[in-house]
Amino acid sequence: MTSTTRSDRTPAAAEPTAQPPAPTPGRAGTRAWVALVVLMLPVLLVSVDNTVLGFALPAITEALRPSSTQMLWIVDVYPLVLAGLLVAMGSLGDRIGRRKVLLIGATGFAAVSAAAAFAPTAELLIGARALLGVFGAMLMPSTLSLLRSVFQDREQRRVAIAIWAAGFAAGAALGPIVGGLLIENFWWGSVFLLAVPVLIPLLVLTPLLVRESRDPAPGPVDVVSILLSLVTMAPIVYGIKEFAVHGLALVPVLAVLVGVTAAVLFVRRQLRRPVPMLDMRLFRRAAFSGAVLINLLSVIALVGFLFFVSQHLQLVLGMPPMRAGMVLLPGLATMIVSGLLVVPVARRLRPGLVIAGGLCVSAAGYIVVAVSGGDASWGVLLAAFVLLGLGIGAAETVSNELIVSTAPADKAGAASAVSETAYELGAVLGTALLGSIIVSSYRAAIVLPAGLSPADATAAADTLGGAVTVAGGLPNGAAAELLESARHAFDSGIALTASIGAGLMLTAAALALLTLRRVRS
């Protein structure tokens, strides 16, 4: 994190010497900080949407009766489509205007959210979630890249990005709490209607507070690169999901090979084009590529934790949704405070040390869960999430500031999109990897009572939520037998999943020390 780089200089720094520029960019005033509050609305919304379904899954299972595969796609298709389009939408914002893309995305997101709330079937809900991913991809890169243009002073930008990163991480943790509140008082569709009142102020205030910003010399829209980015993301994530659930087979192997081939073609195309959709030379900067990988691993660990904890609290410990959500509240507060308090620390210590230290604390949270295994009480999970939030909140603030500050200002949208792609791919993989391990362990360990109909047996064997729903229609003895077996089966994979989560955090800490060792605050 160098104090002066070419990418940190504003256009004023290139003006003729007849009127020398100020030694530092102008500091933002009150209007800019109000604009930051407005730009935080889509950040919170999109990150909440990544995890809010965790508490709605039991209600969706009961209402729509999705299969286990449909259930995973209801959760995964949104961040999957979002991740596949983020780079394309970030590049589009650089070309036609970041504010314009933000407003288009907000309008579409609000409209599709209202439709998703009343989806009558699992298939239509999956389709609505996919469309939400399209419009969500317009929201996220625009917010971070607009911050680059609003806050040109390095210290102010560092604080603004700290607030942005804390908001994103907090939104992911706030999702289960909001979900718990809504599900306890309304129907499952209310988790989608949340988008409408959040985005209306954004549509009204953004044109008044935020100036348009774009790349002054954009290249043409590259449809081939957009398609290649999608073909890269979708098959790889699908293959990983299939590996985790069904083991090594021809279909997931082919899916991963298709994705890897598309990724190679995408990179080659970007390197050959005079104006690429994504400047791959950014990844030659150790600070940039290291920070992106750290974001990816951190979000995998965070979302994977929330995936199994939200179900453990409700379906194993029997907590009502709102009370289960409140168990996560201290960790949420810790994540926000940690992201803000790390700013003065980052001025004095090397970024690599700050990030590595934070991620080791997060690993300790996962180790607590691994040691407790399926016997983890709500108090243990509360303490574990506080440790996880403490480390991730600090690490994400510093890593995001590195991503933005090391990229050229005219490529802020594309660089921000890379950061967001790491976030959203992490959200997908958090469920696909850690969530699928839980599902696989559940299927292997569940023992069904005799006398179930084929449909009930399939539902109970697929998911814990399905078993709870089936148990509701059984005699007391059979219901108790099924619930005991289902809860034990669900918890059988927690120790392994938590151990993998701890390993991801320690790997990210090692990456920070390795790739950021030469970067100074």
C-alpha cells in the first residue's frame, strides 16, 4: 500500500505547471459522506441477499417442496450469475457511466425482487434469483468505483472503503437476523420484498448527490468476453457442487474442464485486445492479486459458516428464527467495529501483518467449532462468530483498499468488479463447498424410520429441513426417531466443515504474508 502511486493521482496532477496542482487531492465535504450513506444501500442489500435465505429455507421447503438440488440452486444461482457478470458490468459502467449502470440495476433489482416474493414454484423462484443476479451485478462494482471518484483524498478514501467493506461483511451477517425477523412475522416472500423500500431512496437521491463517472477513453463492448466470463464461472461452480455431493463422476469433470478452458480463452483474449474488458496486467501486481485471493477465501469461510450455523440453531437446537438471528448479532457488531477500528492500525503496520493477524483470529473461531463438533451450543457458536467477525472485518477493509488504490483511476469499475467477483464467487463456493459437505454427510448418516411413503422418504433424506417437515406429519414416536436421526446426521459433518474453514483462514493469512510483504501502509 504505497503512499504515492500513479494510480492514486487524480487528473489534476497532470495539468500544466503554469497552475501547479495542490500536493494532495481535494478533501471531500459533507455532500460526499451523505453520498456514501446512499451508496451503502445497495451494498447492504446485495450482501444481505447472499445470506438472508438461510433462515427462509425451512419455510421455502414447506411451501414449495423443492428437491435438495433445487434447494441448493435457489441459494446458489443468485451469486453465481452475479459473479459471472460482475466484470462485464464493471466494464460497462466504465464505458457508459457508473451512475447510470447503478440506477438501471437498482430499478431492475427492485422489480424482480417483488416478483420473486410471490413465486409459486421452486423453478420460478430459481429463475427470479437468476435475474436478481443480473441486476445485482450492476449494483456492486458501481458503488465501489464511484467511491474512488467521490473520495480522491487517500485517507478519506481509506475510511470510506472501511465503511464499505464493513457494510458488505455486516450485510452478509445481517441477512440471517433480518431473515429471522421477517420469517417469524411474515411469509417467506417477505425476504425479497425487503429490496423495494431500500432501493427507492437510492433511485431518488443518487442523481442528486453523486456525479457521473466513466472511463474517458473506453473500448467497445466485448460480447465474446462477456460470454466467456459466464461460461467460466457457471460450469466450474456446478462441477464443484457435483463433486461435493456425488463424488468423482464424468459430468462434474467435464463441467470443470469446460470452465477452465473458457477461463484460458478469456485471459488470452484480454491480453490480445488493445482495450480489454479486464486488464489482466492488474494481476501482475502482487498487492492486487493477493488481496483478491484473500477476499475470496475469507468470504468462502464466512458464508460457509452462516450456511450451517443458521440451520443448526433453528433445526437442531430448536430456536425460533428471531432468537437464532440474535445469536449472530454480537459477531455482526464485532465485524463492523473491527472494520472501522483497523483504519488507524493500517496506517502504522504493514498491510500483510494486519491481514494475516486478523485471519488467524478468524481461524480460531472455526477451531472452536471444530473442537465442539455437533455438540456446539448457541453460546459456543456466538463466541466463534465473534472471533470470525473480528478477523474478517479487519482483513476485508485493508484488502479492499489495496485493490482500489493499486488500480488506475480510469479502470476503477473493472478493478472493483474483480473485488466483487471474489466476494460473490466466495459466496457461491461457501455454500457449494462447505454447504455440500454438510449435505453429503447428512445423506450418508441419516437413518429413516420404517413406513415412510416414497415421497416423504426422499424429502427427509435430501435435507434437514425436509426431514423436519416430514416429521410434522408423523406419529409422535416415528417423528421423534426421524428428528433425532436427522439432527445427528446434519451435525456429523460440522467438525470436518469447521476444520476446512480454519484451513482456509490460515491459507489466506499465509497468502497475505507472502504477497504483501513488500507493501507499506
